[in-house]
Amino acid sequence: MATTKGRIAALLLVSLCALTSVQVRVHASQRSQDSEDEFGPVVRAYLGYLRNEQEVVDDRVSRREVSAAYYRHNSNRIKALRQMAIRLARETHNDYLPELEAVSGSEMGLLFGSNPPQPAQLKPGEVLRKTFRFLGVVRTGEVFYLFARLDPYEQAELAEKESAIRRP
């Protein structure tokens, strides 16, 4: 009889824990959605895209398709992109985001080729190779350098300014 009562108590405890866990996840999801309500459809779509990217990375690690280091690195990159997107949207009060790139120090060559800039010398707002504007550093378990890819209009404007400076 004591074993039956013990089993029932254990079952109730497990059920209570499972229910609490589900409620916490639902509440966290609602908080995430509520915090995104302040943004327009473009920013919300980008944040949704990042959520989907995280789900893909989560799925791949659960299937043991990627290493734990790869998982951590990409999850941290997604967090860095999310933080920068939210920061830009809040600072500009605009429903627009440039194409964002987040790279670690060892990945600078992916954006800049064999002669990448030195991370310590980057200044926020600086334009590099007429293609990227340095936005800043985000630390999400590791350091990421965030860049906005200049759109064709920004590139043309930059080229026009440079040619005007060269003219006598």
C-alpha cells in the first residue's frame, strides 16, 4: 500500500513539473511575441527568420549532425544578430533593417578576403571596402563583429562623394 501511495505521489509530482514546464514555455513565448509587437512587419519578419534559423540549428544538433561547438557558435551568432536588429529598430524607430552580417574575429576573411581589417581598429559607423558599415561588437558567449551591407544606393552615394572630393 505504501508503494502505491508513493507511486501516485511521484506521478503527481512529475505531472505537476511537466505542467509547470509547459506553462513557463508558453509564457516565455508570449513574452517574446509581446516584445516584438513594438516593431513593424519587416523587423518582426526578420526576428521570425532568426527564430527559424535557431530551430534549424537546434534540430541539427538534436540529430547529432553538428558538433556542440558548431551549435554554440551559430546559436551565439543568431543571438548577436537578434540583439543588433532590435537595437537598430529601437534606435531608428524605423521598420527597416539593412542586411546584417555577424562574424567572429577568425571569420573576418569570410567578408573581407585574405586581408581583413584588424578588429581592434574598427570604429562604429566606419565603411569598409565600400560594401560594409561596421555597427559594433556584440558579446553573446563570444565576440561578434556586426556589419550592415550597404545597399546599392548607399554605395552609389559613397562613390559620388569620393569622386566629388577628388575633383579640384
